[in-house]
Amino acid sequence: MRAVLCTRLGSPESLEIADLPDPVPGLGEVVVDVAAVGLNFFDTLMLKDLYQLKPPVPFSPGAEFAGHVSALGDETDGFAIGDRVCGYVSYGAAREKLVVAAERLARVPADFDLVKAAALPVTYGTALYALRDRGALKAGETLAVLGASGGVGLAAVEIGAIFGARTIACASSPEKVAFAKAHGAGAGLDYSKEDLKAGLKAFAGGQGIDVVYDPVGGELAEQALRALGPLGRFLVIGFASGQIPKIPLNLLLLKNCDARGVDFGAKARGTPVWLRDAIAELMAYGQEGRISAHVDATFPLSDCAAALAEIAGRRVKGKVVLTTGR
């Protein structure tokens, strides 16, 4: 089988395509013939050894995938050869065949596109975990989404709409704001031209924002936090800006608000049942047309470096997905 390998840490251009032996499933494992692999911003960080999870070299990028079951190990009841599945692994999915614990898999309905299925687990799983489990978002509350046109931001806009939030999509260009608004945000803010704190306060009125969803970090984080109202929740998703902000803790005290970390990977790895149920819920939303699982572009497996360069350059709306032709 072919696999994308990081054999030395650095930029996406350091990736190689290698021929590896086909994997053999062990106890509780299956082999999936991978049709599609979802890529994320943290893949670019992992290649540079800048992510909290540091896989040993060589490794394959890619944490989410979809395809067909092609081999079964012992004690994998519930799956059969040919089943359409998707799932989450921390890394290693960018290859034609993937051995994975059966408990990490969820079924993909026959009428659901495998490319879109590969775009669901991480971004939409993060949004679901953040807004429902960590943020306790309620219908009618105000939600500010930073980086709203990217994969994880767009997912939050769409999940927020399902939960009945009043959402303002915040992004770095008019085109990105318009894209997020077209996917369910009621208002938009271009923080390359507008003051983020003032804009959020104007949107929320005197009571302030209820929930901020921040995958960007940097200087925007404190501005958004200052727009929170009493009992507001600031959800820390990631740091696409490349800068980890240093938040003055007195703001939490003075505003009587919370800052809450959101580590989807830890939740998914530690609670496989939660992951399976979450993906099933997201699949249902997709079948109903309530989420788009928007894929901005697909690349063949051999062009993984170019796909990751698009993400690193922040040129992607929604997701980028690798396809294998399987």
C-alpha cells in the first residue's frame, strides 16, 4: 500500500510517498481500505513538532478518515467486510490501508458521501463537544465564532445554528465572513478591519456575549474575552494564529466568567463510546441537511504536501480532504 510519511520534521514539503506492507489486524482491530482522509491545521503543527502530541518519526499525518472494512481481527463483533465506516485516530490516516481499533469506528450510511464523512469527526466533533458538553450553549444565547470560515469554525457556526444560538461569524476578510453567514450565522464581523471587542459588544447588547469559540488565539483572544458578559464562557479551541495568548486572570474575576479548554482528541481517545455516538449524531445532521460538511478542495494522496500548504496558508474555507481512489 502507499502511505504519506513524515520522515523528518519540518514543512509539508518534507513529506514522502512510501510503499509499505499491507497491515494485519490484531485483537479488536479492523483494516479499513481508506477512501478519504480529512486534514486539519494541527497536522501542519505536528510536522513541525509544535503540537502537544508528538508521534515518533516516521509517521503519517491525518486524524480522520472514511472507507470500507477490508479485514477483521478477532473480537470485532458488529462489523463485516465491506462495511462503510469513518473514524478518528490521533495521526496516521494518510495511507491506503489503515489498521484501527474497531471501537474507534462509526458506520457511514449508504447515502452519505465518504469524502464528506472524512470531514466530520474532528471539526464537527470538536464543535459538538465544545458547544454542548463544555460550553453548555443554550437556545437564544449569543455565540461568537472566531476563524468562522475554517473547518473547525464553520462547524461551530452550523452546530450553533442547530442549538438555536444567535451567532456572529468573525473572520479575516469580507469573503470569509460572507461564507460563514451563508452557512447559518446571523451576523458577521471582519476583524481585519473592525474592532473585535466593540463589534461583539454591539452585537450582544448590554449583557455581553454568552459564549466565545476561539480556534485562533493571539491578540484576538483577549479582545473577545473582554466582550463576554457575566457567566459567559470562553472556549479555548486552538491557536491558528501561531500565538498562545496570555490572558489576564483578573478579567475572569471581574466579569464572573469562565475560560474552558476544549481537547476533542483527549475526549475521543478516552471515551470511544462518546465518539461513536457523536459521529452518529453528526451523520444524522448531515443527512437532514442541517450541516454541510463543506469540502473546499480534494487532493490525491500523493499531493498531501500541497493540501497541507493550503491549510497552513489559511486559504481554506471548510475542509481539505485527500482521496485515494479506493
